[in-house]
Amino acid sequence: MSESTGSEGRRFPAPEQLAASANVGPDVYAQAEADRLAFWETAARRLTWSQEWDEVLDWNDPPFAKWFVGGKLNVAYNCLDRHVEAGHGDQVAYHWEGEPGDTRTITYAQLTEDVCRAANALLELGITAGDRVAVYMPMIPETIVAMLACARIGAVHMVVFGGFSADALASRITDAGAVLVITSDGGYRRGAPSALKPAVDDALTRTEGVRNVLVVKRTEQEVEWTEGRDLWWHDVVDRQSPQHTPEAFDAEHPLYIMYTSGTTAKPKGILHTSGGYLTQVAYTHWATFDLKPDSDVYWTAADVGWVTGHSYIVYGPLANRTTSVVYEGTPETPHRGRWFELIEKYRVSILYTAPTVIRTFMKWGEDIPAGFDLTSLRVLGSVGEPINPEAWLWYHRNIGGERCPIVDTWWQTETGAHMITPLPGVTSLKPGSAQTPFPGISAKVVDDEGNELGDDTTGLLVLTTPWPAMLRTIWGDDDRYVDTYWSRFGREVYFAGDGAKKDADGDIWLLGRVDDVMNVSGHRISTTEVESSLVAHPAVAEAAVVGASDPTTGQGIVAFVILRGSATDSGDDLVQQLRTHVSKDIGPIAKPRQIMVVQELPKTRSGKIMRRLLRDVAENRDLGDVTTLTDSSVMNLIKDKLPASS
Ligand code: WT7
């Protein structure tokens, strides 16, 4: 811990050798500055287009952007066939490792054939361009194959993280209007098979419009079967032709929908399209990680069910002809050195993960990584939440051997790709800061009136020019798209929802969400979503949820509940019941760390719950001014509920 003080002002210059051979050098910023659209146009030329665009950006109707207007391409072709055609068919695309230790090595040629078979199967099932396909899967190769098969035929995939509940899956299927669900019997987690198919069966009792369920056999668990609706992947996909001619789609053709939590209980379906998205994910993946397709072994240790997996396990790496590692399970299975064992085994050279994982490794101790050969690593990445300097320095020393730059990448589901990050061959690193807008990106810190701030003054992060991988809308809700992101400072300024400050060097520090969105282990969860789940329980009359800072997960979910008159406070039992209820309702990631049963909640005179006070209680801070409370004795009641020791 003591080292954190030493880090203030401490800089880590780009390693000389890396800088000398880096994919991008310092002049990239000036180039992008001189002509932003020409810069992105050059980035787009790294892809193969079947028709060139007429216009780089159409921003005549903000915030509805069109990038590479008139251009046509096939995303899957760009990720697969073109590498095979260029003679790289034998290069490994994925070293896949199952949690039980089973492995699969998949080359670009094999992946191309697998995707073609799956694309042909989707066509046989009547899926056409524009149809939505839900994907609810563990971390197995078929998940990636399913996504690329959709992209290949122009269907829109909607991947739901396997840790989400049947309810969450059902509401997403309904909102997206999915006609097919691709799932598996289950996947391996923490040393045991964990079922997925039952959640799909359950979800489909509450949704309409799904014609078929395609089921991959992974764990061999027993599954219920609905004749006529359910089909085994191996029955339908394996017998297909390994050839399929890709069709070129418009640059603005929808590629996928990814749901993310907002400030209301209803998740937002973030829509990403094809040309601009692939341009920016491929370019950022190449520049931010200094990716060398011929020599690097790259590992994004995240789930493909989140945007990080979409952009930096699937689309960016494949578009760049990367050899990647994909791991199915959890870091502690069967032992706490599993990740390091994988780095040693596959000679991983670039590792991309989240601060919450680093802090977990810190807790487990530096002896564990010290027991493995990690000398293959040359660049490290961080994503999901601000990385505190202690974790940064620990990562740098104990995993990076003090030789690997750490790129702290700020971005969002909505931005699709990296937006603020150092560049490993250019930036002199400052632990804890994401530092610099990516070339071609304009980010500012502003006050409530939109005036730009500097000198360490805390304000709001905004993006002031459109970018290629930006979301195009919220699925089915253009108004909400405008209201949520593009109304606070006018229709041409994107409001990110993050607090930030710019220091005297002009480096940006991200300071967490400014809205009612929590960040738990790098996952976004809405306070309102958890509150509505709690009040849906018969015992609960009212609930208020806050994110309290947590040493490992960043934030932990703390709920305050008022019980219904009829419910008796059955203490621990009921609290456990409520925690399980939320976990079942939304998913285990939303399970409150702590639930406090209280008589009243602190409210302003206008009836708004004062979350700031609740957060102070949850974090055991001294309470500030409570005079605006309707009844300040409420706080005493709440404080009485706190465990004396914590
Ligand atoms: C929110 C977006 C981007 C993929 C993973 C999360 C926070 C993300 C950083 C970072 C500080 C970060 C922000 C952002 N965040 N990366 N490097 N430094 N904060 O995607 O679920 O859409 O969440 O995660 O608060 O708004 P997401």
C-alpha cells in the first residue's frame, strides 16, 4: 500500500524497444487532429470493403450519425475469409481452454468453415438479414461462431450474459423481438456444470415470437425438450456445407444489440452497426495494444457476453488476424494460479482484464503469479472502472515484471470501442489515469453549464464529436437515445454519465458514475433495477439501493428496505431470501452485498430518496447536512441497524 504515495507524479515512460517498433508513434495525434475524418477514413481502409463509401460521416441530423455512407462490407468476411485468402488459414485464431482442462485449437481456416456451416444452418431455419437472434451461452467456441454466423448473413445478434436470469433473458428477447435463441445445455463454472437451457425454457413461457432454440451440447446435462421448437446444434449445423458466399451489407446495417443498465429499471438495447464499428474496434485493438498479428498471443480475460468480449475477443482481434486465448471458467478453478498457468502455457504477450480481478489477485498474494513464467507478457490492459494506483502498481510489478506498459482504457457499451487510453509506445504512463483521448476522439471535462474545466476541477465527461463505433440508437426508442445521451448539453454533445477531472498536464482522470448506476466488478447495474426487483417481493414495501465502495469489487450493492405491515422482520432469514430473490430475478451479479431492514428512508421534502446519505451510511462516513430531511431521526434509525463493528 505504501507505494501508492510514491506513485504521485511518478511516470512510466514507454519502453524504448516497444516505442521503436510500435504500430503507432507520437505523430498519430497530430495527424488525427489535422483531419479527423481523413484519419478515420485511413483506419477504415484497413478493412476490406466491397464498395467504397461516398461520404465519411453524415452528421446532418444529430445525434443520428451515419459513417462511411454508401460503403458496403461483410463483417464476417473481414474477420475470417480474407485472412484465409491471404494465406493465413493455418494461423490459430483461438486457443480455447475449457474450465475442466479440455482444449480446442481453432485455426482461421477451421473457424471460417465453422461459421459458414452455422450461417447455412441459420438460413435453413429461415433467418434472414435484420432478424434478431438471442445468444445465451457459456464461453465456448460456438458462441463466437454463432455471433459471426449472424454477422455473415446480416442477422442481428443479441448476446445475453449467461449469468443473467430467465427474467432478464425474457425481457431482452421481447424487447429485441428475437426469433431464434442459441444456447447450450450448460457451461462449466467453479468446477461444476452450470445449466443454461432451463432458463431459456422458463424465459420462453413469457415471450412470443421465438420459433426455434438451437442447443449446443457442452456439459451433457439432462435437458427438457420441446419438440418442433428445440434443435441440437450438432444435428443442424454439422451436416451443412462449409461453404457460404458472404453478402456485402451497408456500412450502417445493424450488427448487434447489447443491453446495458441505465438509470431506470428497463435496460437499454444499445445498437451497433457494421462499418464504423468494425473500423474503430479493429484500429483501437491494433493501436492500443500494439498488436502484432504474426507474433502476439492476445488474451482478453472477459466474458463474451459483455461489450468487452464483443469488441476485444471477437471483432477487433479477428479483424486484425490475432491469435487469441479464450478461457471458459473462473480464475480460481481448480486453483488460484489458473490464469498465470494459461499465460505460461500459451506464452500470452498481451493481457486485458479488469481492476476487480487485479485486486482479487492482490488479496490472494504475489506468491501466486511469482510461481509462473510470465516473461512472455509485453503489454497489459485494464478496463471497466478506474484502476486505483495501488492495483496499477501491483499489476505492473507482479504480472508485468515492471517491463510492460499498462493501458487503462476508458470506454462504454455505448462507445463500442476505446475512447480514452494511453498508447503503449507513446504515452508516459500515470497510474490511475486513463490520460488521453484516442486519436480522432474529442473528450472534455465540463461543468453543469457545459464550460470546459481543467486544473483538477471535477466535472462531467463529454464527447464533443461523433466517432465511428458510437451507438446509433437505443433499440426501438430513438427518444430515449436522444434524452439519455444527447440532451444535457445539446444534440451534438454526448453525455457519458461519468465524473472526471483533467489535471495540469491535461491528463483525464475518471471518477465513477454520476448517475444512479453502480459499477460492481466492472459490471453496470442500475440502482432502480435492483429496487424494483426488491419491491416486487411480497415482503417489501419500499427499497432504496446504493453502490457503496468495496475494496475488491469497486462498488458493492447495499439495499435499505422497509417491510410491508404484514411481513414480520424475520431477520437474517428474510434478508437471505431477499438476496436470493434479486439474484434469481436479475442475476447473481445483482445480488446485494448487504440488506438493511429499516423503518423509514431519508427523503427530501419533495419526496426524493437521499441516496447520498444512504451511501454515507453504507460506507460509514460522517453524515453531512441532513436538515433537508423530512425527519432527521430517520438517520438514527438507519444507523442503529448498522453492524457495530463495520
Ligand atoms: C462504464 C461503462 C467498457 C467495457 C466495460 C464496461 C466505467 C469503464 C473505465 C476505465 C474508469 C471506466 C465507466 C463507464 N469504466 N472503463 N478505464 N476507467 N471507468 O462497459 O458496462 O458499458 O460500463 O464503466 O463508468 O461509464 P459498461
